[in-house]
Amino acid sequence: MIEPGSIPAALVGGALIGTAAVLMLGLNGRILGVSGIASSAISPSSDGRLNNILFLAGMLIGGAVLTAALPASMPGAITENYGWLALAGLLVGFGTRLGGGCTSGHGVCGMSRLSPRSLIATLTFMAAGIVAVFLIRHVFAGTA
């Protein structure tokens, strides 16, 4: 339950993501899609490769600092089974390639630009997430 006068963490996180997306587009003229940034960071011929590497490093360092400062803010993975985590990561990577971008690129940046492709992608992401949560909680409960 939300305490009176408190700000939900999801609201703060969403505001930070939105602010980062606006700044990236306004200052760099680029869409804040993390899968595209990650892809460019590992491509040896990419323009702005160093900036992309630094952006990703900043995400990792920011998460590490937040975990150290407020451990309860990072609850961890839903499973400690590294096989499941590796499979999940590979499926996410495959999905971002298949969908032509990730949730931050389509859901935040594409939707704000009224992109029809991003609307379809975001609806697909949401449907897949709902199905995944249902399966984890009701079908595979206790097996992961």
C-alpha cells in the first residue's frame, strides 16, 4: 500500500526514463533504444561507439550504486537458476531483433512519436509479458 505523501518508485523510475529519452533525442538527435545502443556498442564500425559503451557502463554503474545505497530497491531475479536466466536473456535478445527494437525504444520513444509500428510492438510486448507472468505463476510455479 502506498503511504500518504510518498511517491511510488515506479513513478520516479518512469519519470527518469522519460527524461533520459527526451534528453537523448533533444541533445543527440537519437532515439533512446537500449537494444540499438547495445548493438552499436559491440559493432566495431559504429559511429559513436564510445558514447554507446559509456551509456551502457553508466546504466550498469548506476544500478550498482543504487543496489549499494538502497539494497531493497533491487529485489533480484525471480529465479536463481542460471540456465533459466540465460535462456530468458537469449529470448529477449532474439525478440528485440525480431521486433526491430526493445521496450524502451518502442514503448517510450516510439509511442511518444505516435509510431504505428511501435504501437504494435508495445502491445505485443505487453501481451507476451502477461502470458509470461501467468505461466510463471500458475503453470511453472515451483519448478524454476
